[in-house]
Amino acid sequence: MKILTLLFTFTFITFSSFAQSAADIPSLTFKSEEDYRKYEGEVLKSADLVLNTPLNEREKVRERAVRFILRWMEGTPDYSFALGEDFINLTKGNEDLPGVYLSALVKAALDNRINGEAINAQGRELFLDYCANENNKVKPNKKVKKLLKARQKKGR
């Protein structure tokens, strides 16, 4: 019984180690333009959570974070996100990667206060950083492998 209690306590601490809990993410709503600005910090924390969690861990929490990020992306008046060929080509074949890609775009935008094509360029690099990290358990498709190989040749 002590082991079960200890295991439960450890699990609780692990899942609540981020500033926002999984339960808090979907409860935040956007009713006005000011709400989008007010919750930018929470959106960035959600993006960091996704980008710092391997694909095979904390799946439900990552899913909630991605849904929250997507709701914010769809309505923010301050940033414009265009999903083009890169999004399709780099995430093709892995249903978990679109959320990682969206998180990378949001992190690029909010960390650097950029917009337009600059978001896509920096977001792509963050996405590739995630894919290059073996701990994240990403099975890269051909396009991702090609870009990672080119980056390796450049010394990145």
C-alpha cells in the first residue's frame, strides 16, 4: 500500500511540475482580442511543454496543449500563421508531428516577436531541432531526414 501511495504521489508531482496543469489548459477561453494577449504566456508554456516532451510521453497533456495552441493561433490578432508546403511535407506520415510543428511556430513568434515568413523560417528550425533530438523518439520522414542531413553538413 505504501508503494501505491508513493507511486501516486510521484505521478501527481510529475504531472503537475509544469506551471499549468493539464486541466487548466482547456479551461482558458478567448473572448476578446485582449484575452489572446493576456494568455500569450500560457500559450508559450504550452508550446514549451510540447517541444520539451518526447512524442511517446504525456500524450494526453500534449494533446490538450496543442488544442489550446491551435485555438490561440486561430484567433490571435497580433500574429499571422500560414501553413504551407513545409507543414505538409515535414509532418507527413506522423500524426504527432503537426502539433510539434505548430508549437514551434508559436514559440518562434512569441519568443522573437516576429510575424510572417520569419515565423515559418524560425519555426522550421525549432521543429528540426526537435526532430534531431534522439530523446524525442521521432521517426523522420524523407524530407526531414534530408533537411537534417543538410544542417549537419553546415555544422548545425
